[in-house]
Amino acid sequence: MITLTKERYEILGHLGSGASSRVDKARDNVIGRTVALKTFLNDFGHGLEQQFLREAQIVGQLSNPSIVQLYDVGINEHGIPFLVMEYVAGKTLEDHLDPSALPLQRACAWAADLAGALALAHRAGIIHGDVKPGNIFVTAEYKVKLGDFGIARFALQSSGSGNLRGTPAYLAPEQIQGQPQDPRSDQFALGIVLYQMVSGVKPFDGSSLGAVCAQILNAEPMPPSRHNPAVPKALDRIIARCLAKNPKDRFAHCDELASVLYPFARSSPSSAAPKIKKPFWWSKPGGQRDVWITAAACLLLAGSVPVSQSLRARFTVPSAPAFHFSLPEAPPEAFTPTLQTVTEAPVPVTAGDLVSQTAQERPHRRANRPGKLAAARTKQPGGIPQGVSSPKIIASPSPAPESAAQAVPAPTLQIEITSAVAEGTLAIFADRELLFTTNFATAAPGEPIHFEHALPAGPHQFRVALYKPDKSLRLEKEGLAEIRSDGANTLAVRVNRRAKLLVRREFTLDVTWPAGSAVASERAAAPVKTSALLK
């Protein structure tokens, strides 16, 4: 066995001590890395030294992200065995378990990773023999690593602790009874660790070593879901199978255990206390009074059908014919910014000479531009004379002459919203443009909401949409209204609930359009693309 030289490893600090060994933080002066140096307190003797060396060589070849890597093994100048292992910065799992349980997904992910690491060691012929939270390290990235593979039983035997090797609270029944261990003994210990991670308590816990061993041999632990309601019943059955008294009733190998645990690690968290839905009134036991009330309601409903049909036929007013309106479309050239030359003494010109004057001041423009503007004017409705240019196609950044009329400000649309509900989002559109949105969850119910928006005078196509909290469309109304410059333009919206057929309360959307125009359509629809504006 290789002998440790004093110059190879430099002790940096003490990490911990046990009944059979001590662990120090050291520096490998040859490679230049930080390692964990574990030195045993006694030697193994000639009978176990070679077996310990062979097993350490096998452990050193194991490569898994959840296994603490073994770098070196040997004896020091005093004849005491030592191990040089990977240094893991962080705490052990035992520090994370106190005082409560871990999140279900994290506990299952860690247990599945540890099961995969044990499966790799078992295929190489290595049995850990002492799986417990103190031998499981948690890195800064919240990953787990299992240390002390195959080493604990040699240290315990050399310290004279007898045939009972391992930590009592994590021993398998066959270990307590002195029977030969197999890979399923590690599975039993991992089941205890998983039980403790998801429930926050140990399944076998007594005041003495004999009491703990008696519970492991005879007692059936309480399902973890009794301590933590978030634990599903399927995970209760998996843990119970790991803790079976007979090794044949456990999983055949740890790979199978890892495969059934990973789905729980990827599942979404469930609430600790599931909500109990209040039953509807018709699901309650009915009495004689309920029967009479139901019968009277059915008779009243049946008698109201012919009356409502006759009233509808007599007083229904035919709906107004639908009509479509579209603003005249200007040519693209009309919206191109024009550059004008500023003269010292601007001479007022008539509307008929404006086009020709602009052409003279910009000789670098194309010659056919006035012709295009004139052709555009002839296409507009209203019979605009050929010699008069439309105000919409004259864009000048220069100041207007003093004699020109002052620009008339655009009329203002007054929006007033009153809601008796505290959920959903209301959006108001004009000519497919979003004007205003409000979330009723953040507003006080019944308190009016006021908003102003400038709109050009003339007809506009309005749309009021009410969205659900999940941004799907609940109700909408559309209407054609005219914005006037000589009066108040108010769009009033009221959101409420009303009873319907004695079963539930439906949402209502009442809209008063500007200038008293009629509603074009009202509907409750599925989610539409407009809801993307609310994201």
C-alpha cells in the first residue's frame, strides 16, 4: 500500500470526527486541489488490509455525479490507513432535515439520484452499508453526493464495535439479525432517508438502541402522508415497499426504485389542504318542502313560455338594418412629409394655387407628383373641386400664416365605467385601436372609473370587451357611434351580475354609446386574438 509523504498533503482545517475516524480539509500540493483527508483511528490488521485496498480501488473507479469521488488511499508514517476524497463545499442532508420536511419534488429527486448512485455501486459489487443523512452531502447547487462507499464496515470492525455495523436508526432487519447483507439492505436505509425527507420524522425512533431495533424488526411505520398531507398515496406505497421486512418484497434493484421516483420529482406541487367544494343545493337531501317548491317552479316556467311568445310576437320591434361605414382612404403620398422653403415675405395664396406653388418651390421632386395629388382628390367623396386641395394631404412643418384659421382641437371621448364585480378585465377599442383597459381585481367595486381620449369628429366603430381572469373573452359589444365636436361624447359601461333560472348569476354588460347610436352586436365568445393585448 502506498505510504503518505509529509510533503504531499497540507492540513487546512478540521471538518469532523467520529468513533472510528477523523476528516480534515487538506491541500494536495502535487496537483494543487482541495481535498477531504479521512484518517482512521486504528489500523485494519493484516486480515482486512488487502481486502480494504481492493475495495477502495473499485470505489475509486466509480464515476457518478451523486458519488463522492475517491482520489487516493494509503497509510501514513504511523501505519494508519487514510483516504483522500473529493471535497464537497456545503452541508450534509442531516442539516437540511432539521426541523421540517423538504419539498416533495426535491426529496424525490434527491432520493432518485441516490438510488441511481447505489445501483452503479451494486453493479460493481460494492455495498455501502451505512446510508444515512450524515453521509449524504448537499452541494451549493442543491445536488446530493453519497460518501463513504464500502468503508464504514471496515472502520467499525476495526474499532471493536461488534457485529452490529452501521447507524442503528438506518439498519435493515437482516443487518440487525446478523444475516448476510445484499444491495436491498442499502435500499431499506434509503427508504428510511426518503421517509424522513418527505415527512420530517423518522419511521423508527426510540429512546434506546434496543427500542429502535425492536421497531425495525416488528413495527409497521405510519404512512408518511399522515405526517404530511402533500404526500400522495402512490409515494406511500413506494416507501412501504422499500421498508418491507423481507428483502424479497422490496424492489429488485435500485434502478427500478429510481425509475418510479423520478415522475414525482417532475410533478407539480399539490396543496397541503385540498379545498372542499360546497355542494349545490340539488345535491342535498330533499324534503317535502323542497319537492313542492320545485314543482311550483316547473309549473311557473311552463306557463310563462306561451305568454312570453305572444308578447314577443306583439311588441317586438324589427331591428335596424345593418350598415357599414368606412372612412375615405387617402393615397400613400399624402402622408409623406414635405419640405417647404421659407421666404422672407410670405405671400398669401389661394387654395387653388397651393399645389402649383409647392411644385415650384421643390423642383427636385418628380414632375408627376402634382398629377398624383390631383388624381387622389378626384377619388375622394364629396366632390372636392379640382383646384382646391384637401386639408388632409397638406403637411407643412413651417408656421401657418397669421391669416389662416386656427386649428380646431379634436373632440374628447369621455369614458365612464361602473362595475359591481371584482374580477376580469375590461378593454375598449375604437376603429380596432385599443383605447383603455382596466382590471376589476384592483379597483373598488361600485366606484366609477373615468377616462378621456381624444378622437377625430365623425363616425367610429367601437367595441367593448370583458375578459375573464385567464384572459379569455367572456362578453363583448360592438356599436357604431358618431363623435361630435359641438357636444359631450360619453361612452358609459356598466358591468353587473343577474340571476338566471335560479341556478347561477350571469355577467351582464350594458353600454351607452356616444350620440345615442344602436348596438351592432352582443355576444359571449371563446378566447380571441384580441386578448393578447392584455398580456
